[in-house]
Amino acid sequence: MSAEIRFDVANGVASVTLDRPARRNALSIAMSETLFDLWERIDADDAIHAAIVTAADCGVFCAGMDLTEAAAVRTDRGIDILDALRDPFHERMRKVRKPIVAALNGHFTAAGMVLAANADLRVGLAGTRAGITEARVGRGTPWAVPMLWMMPQALLLELVLTAEMIPVERLHAVGFVNYVEPTADAVRERARTLATAIARNAPLSVRAGKEGLRLGAALGAEAGFTASKNVHREVYASDDAREGPRAFAERRPPVWKGR
């Protein structure tokens, strides 16, 4: 693991913290590779039911990719920095079965926006700004396509084409950000509350709910509905599907087995 990413698990919730405040939490190659490994680890650990991604406080959640390292890689190795990564657009994060809450405790742009977009729920910090600034430095934005299902196309085009930063409150107004909180601590507290609520629910139901909606966005309403029904077959056939109503009838908390 990169020393610039902290990881811990408590009460079924994993926390992934970018810890590079001196560089505005910009992602290095080592950090990106560590994130890939952590998404794999979170998926494989049945004791983890939700995850939070946040960053060390410095006013910026993530300033994007480390462009200084990108320039050095181009000079020293003759390749683009994306070619040095297993997962250049952080697609593994989008495929994590467990829900991810982004605690955006500062400004976020470029790769910071990628992490925000790949999360399932987002909590922003009042007074901060967000952007997709790749056009300003000659980079690209193929990863922005799934965001067409997350915000109005006109706003997304404004972000991609102007490379200007916009207030997080504007993203909240269109539903991209779930909550805006007044302090960084409040952002993390809200994210923890959301993740804890997720973690106490039936894990198969949560995972199928996330995957079903992802398939709906990818396939369209009719094909997505059919695919979601197939995903949920495991849920309805599970021990947990019997435990939930039984616990309700017996007026006790359910004991989920995840099977």
C-alpha cells in the first residue's frame, strides 16, 4: 500500500483516506495502484458492507492526477502516465459491489471528480468548488460519460468544455451531491451516518439494489429492469429474505447472514 493512503475498517464500514495534503491530495501512480487493490479488498471481505472515501484536510479533497509525476513519466519513460496504471479511469471503483460514500471535504477536480462520480453517494463541503479541468491541461474525459445519468447534460458539457470550477451547491441543486455540510468534520459525520445506515441493512439486498440500478443506467429501462430482476433472484431465495419478515413479526432486530 502507498503510505499516502490510510485504510481501516470499523463496524462493517471501510474508510479509505487520501493522505497527501502537501500536494492537495493529488493522486500519484502509487496511490492509484493502491486504490485498485483496496477496491478488490473491500469487495472480497464479507465483513465490509459499505465504504467511505475521503481525504486529509487541506482545503482540497483531491486536485486530480499528479501532473508533475505525469511530466516526469513522459520524459523518463516516454509514455503517458495513464499507460503506467492498471486502471487509469478508476473503473474498478465503479464495479465495487458494496456502496461507496464520498466525503468530499474540500474542492475536487479531474481525478477528484472521477472518485466522486464513481461513488454511490456524495457529501460536499459548503463553499467549495468542483470541476472537470482536463481541457485546461490537454487531458481527456472519457470517464465523464456515466455522469450523463447523474446530472443534466448541459451542466456536464459546461464542466467538460469550459474546465471552470463551479460551486458544490450547484451540484447539490441538480442532485449529483446528496448533502452539503458546513464543516469538514460534518461532511465526514454525514458520510459515516449514511454508511452506517447501509451497513445495518441486508447485504444481499443492498448489493442487488446497487447493481440493479447500475444495470438500468447501462442497459436502459426495459433491458435494465430484466437484468435487475435476474440479479435479485438470489435475494428472494436467500435465508435473509426469510429472516427479515421473521424478525419483524418477532419484534427483534434481524440477524443477517448474507446468504
